[in-house]
Amino acid sequence: MKNRLRVLRAECRWSQADLGKHVGVSRQAINAVENGKHVPSLPLAFKLAEVFDLRIDDVFDPHDDPED
């Protein structure tokens, strides 16, 4: 799933580990979501959006279909 996590993280000058600490997951989990290898659970997606004070669809592309 396409997302803006890398850009948002860079704007905050956070590492993947930093973001992981903010939302309660590992650096590896953040890496997998950023690279589209893992679709986050709904609770994690909410946490990720909340930490950047954004809506979920401002972080994740709701029109990106992983089946395409």
C-alpha cells in the first residue's frame, strides 16, 4: 500500500526506530509498512496518522489496490 510515511518521518527528523517507538512497533515493522511489504492493521494505521496529526487517508493512499 502506497504511503507517505518516509516523507512524514523525514520532516520530523525521525528514524524508523523513532517512529516505531511512538506507535509501539518495531523498526522492522515500520520498514515493512513504508516499503509496501506489509499492510498495517487498522489500529496501527490510526496510530500512524495520529502521531503526525493527520487523517489515515492523508498518510495512506485509499485508492491504491494491492491486487493491481
